[in-house]
Amino acid sequence: MHEPLPEDLKTALNSDLEALKAAEEAPGVSVELLRFTEKVAIAQTRAQAAIRAGGTKGSEDGDEQGLRLDEFRFDSKVLRDLLGGLEEAADGSVSEIGVSVLVRAVNERPEILEAVTRACLPGGDARILSETARELELPVEALLLVGRLLAAPFVHEARLSRGASERLDARDAEGREAGRCPACGALPGLAVLDKEDGARKLLCSLCGELWVAPRLMCTACGNKEQSKLGTLCLDENDPRWIEVCDVCRRYLKTVDESRLGADDDVRLRAEDARTVHLDILAEEEGYVRSTF
């Protein structure tokens, strides 16, 4: 039996589950992917609660520039339990192979689990990731996905332990720094146009931080040349589309809050699951999604 969740984590999880439930009504959405995402959300939330209960917050305080991910600490038991939760979530889904292969490898060499998870942090050792992927005969992208799912609860809890952030505004930041999470250094998983003032808010793909960035800028490479920036969509009336850059050939999903219903809550997990058609569209046009 699992321990009761802290109220803030329970509230956030319920919001995610409600948004995923609402996403079932979206045309063309994969119910299989929604179920997988729901199970992952539950497993990660339980892991975050265990991290909090055990007092493992990653690096102690970090500094004004963000969390000290190079000194991050991982609880091995929480990592193993979370990997088991991901294996259960992935059973029978498109993500099963990457998780099951890592589970078998960890059973033989337990130390590989933290090494992979650490390599998937921003600034992590890409060589370890690529060598491990080759050894396990997995695409690097598949191993990176699993590693990020494992790392996310630790990084998220470390950010929360520092207390609430004021509205973070990076519109005057130089180069591509404006597109990097001010807390953990990861790239955003989603851009949201504020319904009140139209500001472009970026939602971190790893720790959940939110910050304001320049409206016309590639978050991956920092390009601001408008002739090299564009959008792709299937329906001009859709409040969701992708922004693309012809310099680095990366893309980012975007949601316009002002065009959503009054009760619609923008949640990263649900947006990712309901907009796979945009990923397919971007890939067909030769763009790839930014990772780190």
C-alpha cells in the first residue's frame, strides 16, 4: 500500500489526470498513449512523495543561477521503485521495449541505473548515454526518454524545495539562454501564450518551472531572424501549433490560452499526449524536437 500523497502533489496529479481525461475527446488522440501517460504521472508523483519523505532533495540549495545538477543526489531505492512503475506503465505500450531492456540491464548491473539517469540531466555525459544505448542496442532517444522520466521527480522536488519563484522574465537574456530553464537548464517542453497579455511563457520539460521568453526566438538555438522562423499546423483555427526554426531544424509545441475554453487547464503531460499529430507533422517536414 502506498502512503498518502502530500496535498500539493495530490492536487497537481489530479489536475494532470483530469486534463488527460479531457484529452480523450480530442480528435485522433491515442487512448493507449493517454493511459501510459496517466500511469507514468502516478508513478512519478509517488516517487516525488518518497523523495520528500526521505529528505533526498538533490543538491542542497543551488544558487541564483539554478540547481546544482552536477552535485545531484539520487536515492537508489526510489529510482528502482520508479523504474518498476515505468515498467508497469509501459506494459503493452509503444514505450515497452526501452523500459524492459533497461530493467534487464539494471538487474544484472544495478549501478547502470543512476549512471543513465545522471547522463540524462542537462549537462550530463552524452558519451555515457550513447555508449550505454549502443551496448543495450537501443536508440539513444529511447534511453534518453526513460532516463528523463526517472530524473524528473528528483529535479522537480529539488526545485519545489527552494520555494516559489517570482515571475521569471528572460526576455532580455542574451542568445539561447532565454530558452533555457532558469532553474535546471533544460529546454522547454511547451510554449504557452498568456491569455491576459499574450506573453510567451515557457514550461520546463524536466522540472516544471515557468518563465517568460522573447516571442520570436528559437528556444533551441537562440535564432531571432524572423525569415528563419515559422509555424506548422493542420488547422488554422486550432489553438495548438508548432513553431519551427530553419537554422537548427528544431521545433516547439505552442498553445494559445486565449483560444481555449474558460475551464481548460494547460498541463504539459496532457498537451504532449493530445498533440502527437503535431510531432508527426514536424517530423514529416524534417524537424526534430529539442531535448537538452
